[in-house]
Amino acid sequence: MKNELEIKFGSVIYDKINTVRMSDIERQVAINAMRDADAIVDGLFWVVRKIEQLGCALFLKPSIKH
């Protein structure tokens, strides 16, 4: 699981979590919070992309070839 977290969050953030003095339970809570925040951001970016795609589909004028 450690390797997955390093890949997902980047080694800098993971190293900072490891250097802070805390219990294993607190460390796991911090890691879970980072994972949840990442999932929320991914979800928001997905929604924004879908809104952009919808806007482009609604407001693009069809090309008329003469």
C-alpha cells in the first residue's frame, strides 16, 4: 500500500506525512484524508469537463457548406 500512496500522492507529500510525529492511527487518518481530498478534486474536475463539453455541444453553430 505504501508504494500505491507514493505514486498517487507523490513522494514529497507522503514523506511529509511520514516525518510528522504522530501515532499510526493518526497517520492512517491523514493518509485517508489525502485520498478523500484527491477523490473529491477528481470528481470536481470531471464535472467541470462535462459542463464544458455540454456547453460546447449546445453553443457551437453547425457548419453550413455552400
